[in-house]
Amino acid sequence: MGQSFNLQGILQSFRVLASPHLMVPNIVVRDIRDISFEQLHKAGITAIAFDKDNCLTKPYGLELYPPFTDAWKRCRDIYKDQVVIVSNSAGTPDDKDNQQAHAIEQSLQVNVLRHHEKKPSGGQELLNHFGGIKAERIAFVGDRALTDVVFGNNYGMLTILTRDVVTEEGDNPMALRIRRMEHKVLAFLDRVNIKAKPHPIPIDLHAVVLQSPPAPESKEEVKADLAAEDLRKKEAKESVEREARFERSKRPSAR
Ligand SMILES: [Mg+2]
């Protein structure tokens, strides 16, 4: 069920080094509950696409994270069939017979894009899905700056970053580390005043975002993150040692 090696993603990361504003979202929210889909639609955003893992579901999950139920219903009521999920696992060639895509469509009640290129590449496949809708009229919502935000910004969509992930438990360890690094880089870019390219459609952020956007991470938060990471490593090491001791204890002793 894992996500395979994403070469395009790595190549795109080098593009971001030359143009760091590509990873800066137009809007930051805590999670999808902060988005007023009604106001977003009124502002002229006529279609919306979402990342899945840690934006709508737990990592590799097939069910909506229950606290998002009301927000997800509001989104579907307003956007109707102009909502789609763009995942880097479900609906890609990694998803055998599109089994995951079908399961998610059943459970979340929206289409999952069938696509060949992984985010941050493949924007054209999303534009084709939405037919004649211009990129600037599409919002892309996701939790990852280097995949979701770069994907949307590359094509001039409105990009919305969800900063509070559903859970780090069970997440791909590499994705987890990179996301934390992205948050630090975004905080740095904010300090040096590197902003997202202004979106062509004027949007009243106070109307669209129900709560004020989270402030960039403070030094204390970064320290707390590092301490939590150390603790996790220590616990993982202890667990491996415990298992090894248990395995040794099961072996018959040599005569
Ligand atoms: Mg995600």
C-alpha cells in the first residue's frame, strides 16, 4: 500500500530551490474545518481538489477522519461533483485495479482521480478532469508543501495548506520527516518575506478562513518537536531490543 519512489517529486524539489515561493501556499488553515466552502465558492473558486492522507483521512486510511464529517458534507453540498481527491497512492498505477480508489469513492462519496503522474507533477491530469475550468478557479487542499502546494502553484491554482495533520501514527517515516522540515522552511520563508505569488482572483481571507491562520512555528514548538522525536526514537529502540530478547528467550538452549 506504500507510495513508490517519486522521482518527479525529487526533481521538482530542485525547482523549488530556485523558486522557493512555489512551496508557499496562498492560505494556511489548521484543517479542513477552517475553510468556509460557501465563501470560497462565492469568491469564484468553482472546483476543489484534495489530497487524501493526513488531509482527509489517517495515513493510508480509507475512511474520512470522523471530526471532519460536517465540514466534508458542507464541501460536497456546495461543490457537488466538482470535488475530487488526488492521492499519490490511490488512483495511481501503484493502486492495483484501483481497489483503493474504489473503496475511497464509496466511503468519502467523491471521485478519486485516476492519474499516472504523482504530485507535484501531473496537474494537467487534474485540469483535464475538470474540463474547461481554468486553473485559477480551482483550489487545491493538502498537508504537504513540496507535493500538494507545489502541485497547485505550478498550475496557478489557489493553494490551501492544512497544517495540523490528522495523525503522525502510521505515516510514512520519510513523509513525516519531510513535512516537519517543510513547516520549518515555511516559517523561515515567512520571516524573510518570501510569499506566495498573488492569486489572480481577489479573495477575502477573513471570509474564507473561519479561524485566523496558525502562526509560523515558534522556537519552543520546534524544540518540543525535537524532544518528541528523540523520545520516539528511544521508545522504538527499546521495543526492538525487547523483541530481540523475547526471540532469544524462545530459542531452545544449546546443550
Ligand atoms: Mg497528505
